[in-house]
Amino acid sequence: MQSVIDIPSRQQEESRIVVRWLNRLHDCIRSEPGNLFAEAVNRTGLARHQLQSGDGLTHEHFDKVMEHVARRVPDLTFRFFREAELTDLGMLGYAILSCPTVGKAMSLMARYMELTSDRYTEQHQALEGFHCIRPLPTWRHFGSDVSIAEDCLAGNWKAVTLMLGPEADLTGAQASFAFPEPDYGESYRSFFQPCRIRFETDQTELRLPQDWLNRPVTTANLVMSDVTSAICERMLGLGSRSGVDTPRAVRRLLLSRPGQHMLRLDEAAEQLRMSTAQLRKRLYRAGTNYKNIVLEVRMALASHYLESTHLSIQEIAYLLDYAQPGPFSRAFKKYYGHSPSKLRGSSLADVSGR
């Protein structure tokens, strides 16, 4: 007996989302000289039939097209999200719009975030009367801080404004960026209005007043919410909150604290709301341990800092919570097979040779 509803696979749904996003992107750059969209698509190696059918399209395809266009249109992210709608996310979008409150809708978005980006994850936490959202780049996308910051904060801001509707009072929100204001800073202020915008802060984050989470979604529909959420579970699984990936949660926690002391096992367990024994056992079942994850995070960050910044080896050692440069250099050489200074030298040679 056939199912009444033909539920696509996760890959099919991702492909459909990418097709919708590419169409949005095409619309928002029509006024640009030349055929910029076609040029970007050709550079990505996509075939015409893929743009129509969506066969095999992934986030990576969309990101490459965006990256090419952004070289000529610096404020592209804001142009794109002005055009975007939650319904571009397919069944997930309908499930979000059907939720009774903004808080429940944001929880659903966070649960299935891997459907909308593989460049970063998000940290959500309550802090000083605000709900704070911070992007955490994945390993492959260290160094894309500005692009990821714009994507995360603009995407969440647009989603919240769509949930609350055009008549909502949006005063009280704040958007902070841990980098200098770019030349197109006015695009930030225009897009996030009436948010308070700050640059060169310690953290990149979007702060929403905590009471916004209790506000109703203007398109709420409890019956539809149950149906669409159930379809999302069948199509995408229970999401990232079921069968929690403990090693990933630990990495995200450590990456959310740049420049601060490296948490001890018991401190990490407290932050993750579990006992030290529980954390140790979960990591053991996943085939790793806390010490190894701390080393992975330190070495990944070290490699990023050496290749992408002008920080000295001593400064990097202190930034990664080593008491002295010596132990850091020895750990780096043991992990990668060569010294930090050798990587720094080869990175400088690459830059000078371009």
C-alpha cells in the first residue's frame, strides 16, 4: 500500500532547498551588469538540468555560487535574505511557520540546522535577559568569519521577523560582530533595523530579548504544526537533539570560548548539564576521550591561527591556554609531524608567491 504522502529523502529535500535559494539569488542580482549568475553557475560546474530538477545539488554548490557572486557584490548576503522566505525551506519552513511560539520555532530551526548550512553550527543560550545566537564555524570553514557571521545573524533575524510579522515591535534586539565595520556597513544597519549594531566586539552574536521567545508566531496553526513536524521527523530523523553527538557538543563548547582557559573535564560536564562520569562514559562509547578532543581543538585552532593571522607562536600558545610556547610547539610537532614555525614559513611563502 502506498503512503498517502510521498515523503522525500533528506538529500532530495536539501536539493530542493538549494534550487529555491539559487532562484532567489538569481532574482536579487538581476540588476547587476552582465550575466553574473550564469557566470557563477558555470564556474561551479553545474549543468542546466540540475538547476531545473535539483538532482544532486548540495549546500556546497550554493556556497560556491554565492562566493563567486560576492566578489563583485559585497553585500550579497543581505540582498539575498531580503528576498528569502521561510517557505524556501520546504516542509521545515512550513513546520516553523506553524509553531505556536517563536521559542518553539527557533528550537525546531536549531534541531534541523544541518539542512540549511554545513559551514557552521550555532550556540543558543540565555544570557542577561537575552536569547543569544552565536555561529561556530566547522573545521573546513575556519577563516570565513565575516561570511559566516553575516549568514548566521542575517538568516536568524529574517526568520524571527517573518515569525513575528510586519506589525511587530522589534526594538531591543542587538547584533554584534567581532570584526571591523566593512565598507558596506550601511547594508548592515539597513538590514538589521531597528537592531543596535556594533562592530569589533569580543563575540559575534545576535541578541533577542528573552521574552520574544514567548510571543506567538503570527501564522501559528497547532494542527499543521503536529503534521509538518511529524513529516520533518520522518524525512530528516529526530534531528541533532536526539542521540546527542557528545564529542561534537564538546568541540562546539570549546570553540565557543576563544582566548579563554581550556575547560577541565568537570567544568565541561557542568556546562553540558551532565555529571563528569556521564561525560566520560559517553565519550568512551564514542571512541574518544576529553583529553583527545581538547588536543584536536587546540591543534585545529593552532593551524588556523598560523596560516591565517600574524600572531606570534608565543601569542598563539597563550591563546590556546598553554603556559609556555615550548609545550605548545612540542604538542604541535607530535600532532602534525612538523613544527609551528615550519607551517608559518610555508604559509608566508604561499602568500608571497601569489
